[in-house]
Amino acid sequence: MATAKTRSRKSRLWLWSVLLVVALLGAAWLAWGEGLRKTGGVGSAYAARVACSCRFVAGRSLEDCARDKLEGMELISLSEDAATKSVTASIPLVASDTASYREGYGCMLQEWKG
């Protein structure tokens, strides 16, 4: 039978293990997160602009346009706002960009920060 001292030791060990995992994940995010955010930002901006043109210039459905994504862009999801004629491409927790169709100009990114 476990004593109170043994249970306390096990709970402390469990707590330190969880803290170590969180610290390692935080360090990995700091080390590789910047590059991921930059490349993810470029990828989401590209996908938004191309999908917007596909949808509102070529007149194809968004589902059909999603099949045109390049290899490596599987994490990027597309959504449209038909009222504003815009498409948003996003990578969860990394990047999100929107491109809107303007008559005479085509599709343009909204405030891209690269």
C-alpha cells in the first residue's frame, strides 16, 4: 500500500515531468517558430491570392480551387466570404491572409506583413 510520502513524491515527479515537457515545447517553438511563421505567412498569402483569382476571376468553386494547392500546402485551409468577394487562407496558430477581388484590379492581398 502506498504511503502519503510515496504519493506526494509521485505527484511531484509527475508535475516536474509536465513542466519539463512544456518547457521543451516552448523552447522548440522559439527556436523554429519564427521560420515557420515566415514561410507559413508566405504560403498563406500565396494561397489566398491564387484561390481568390481562381474563385472570383475564373468563377470556379472554392472546393475546385483548393485542388490547385501546391505540394506541401496541405495544412492551409481556404474559406470564402462571397459578400466581400474575398478568400482567406490560414494555417492554424501560424498564419492567416485574405485576398479580395476588386473590379479592374483582380485579387489583392489585404495588408500583407510578410
